[in-house]
Amino acid sequence: MNIMEFINSYPLLVGGTITVFLAAVFNELKIKESNICGLTPAEVVKLINNNAVIYDLRDPKDFEKRHILNAVNVAQDDLMGNPPKKKTAMVLVCDGGGLSKKTSLSLRKKNLDNVFYIKGGQLEWENNSLPCETKNKE
């Protein structure tokens, strides 16, 4: 039996195999893409030391209570609608990393290759005992 006879005899098997293969390839590419721009807090510190800007996507009330030192609070919609045209690295942060990951991937699709996010978000930053600014109670 040659290849064409096999394909004609078992179209569902061949189609299913191709579908599973393509799904696996697509999944691996998606994982690889998200890992490119996701950084650990230690990696972010290195970027900060090279003048990276931290954009905090959290609610202003949460930002005011506690945020990464020198971070800028910005709404996701504002950042997506008018992304900064900076050549220095931009690091996005949210509570747990989900929103900042989604936003950084969207910005990268707009050809902004210098956009990253903190894996685990503000929670991971604090778990690593890294510096934060807190609201002074008067």
C-alpha cells in the first residue's frame, strides 16, 4: 500500500494526526512567545538598573497602597491605545502577572519588542522582598 492509498483508505486517521500535530506545534510556539517577554523579578532588577520603566496596570487604589519603586500607574486601555515610543525597556506589572502578560504580548504584536512583564506580578515581586513604595499614613 502506498501513501496515497493509505490516505484515501483512512482519511479521518490522517486528518486527525495532522490536526494533533499542528495543535502541538501551535501550542509550543505560543509557550515560547510568552516566555520571551516574561521575566523573573531578578531579571527585572537588571533592566531597572539599565533605566527600564515599570508600568503598573493595577487599579490606582492598589497602586497607591503599594507599588514597585518609581513605577508609573497606567490603565491597560491607555497603554494599548497610546504606547510609549521608548527605546528603553518597558516592564509591565499587575497583581499576579496575567493582565501584564496579555498586554505585553499585544504590544509586541504592535512591533514593540522592548516590552516585558513580571512573571507572578506584584505578588512575586513582594515575595522576593524587593523594594516597594507604600503610602505614608499621616
